[in-house]
Amino acid sequence: MSQIGSITNKVLSNHKQIIERTNNTLGNDNSTGNFSAKMEKALDSVADAQKIAADTTRNFELGLENDLTKVMINQQISSLGFQLTLNTRNKVLSAYKDIMSMPV
């Protein structure tokens, strides 16, 4: 039972870290800024998440990192960020094409 308790505590700790990191990345930023600055910040955060995932994966492979759940969670965060970025790009490109095909 103690192993289950320690695993549960690790998962809850990682869950809290993910929530804190997400809030820091996305922010509760209600300031008015331009779209390009917000997109640049979002792309930088996705790049940072990918770097963190690559570093933790490399450290796990080298035996420097022992927490597999941390590695997997960082990989999922990186993957979700990339998918969101890709879907956003596709929507913006689709909107651009729609606007360009409108008759003047």
C-alpha cells in the first residue's frame, strides 16, 4: 500500500506542477496587447516545452533522471503544445485563403 501512496503523491505533485506551469505559460494575462506579441509568447512557450521534454528524455536515457512519469508528462505537454500550434496555423491559413478568395 505504501508504494501506491508514494506513486499517488508523485502523480499529484506532477499534476500541481503542470497546472502551475500552464498558468504561468498561458497566464492570467488580461492586459491588452497585440496579436503578434501574444503569438510570439505562445510559440516561445511551445519551444521551451519541447526543449524541456527533450532534456528530460535525454537525461532519462543517460540514467540522470529516474522519474519516468515526469518524462512522459513533459513529452505529452510538448506534444499537445505542438498539436495546438499546428491546428492554429491551419486555421489561420484557412482564414487567409478564404479572405483572399473573396470577390472585391
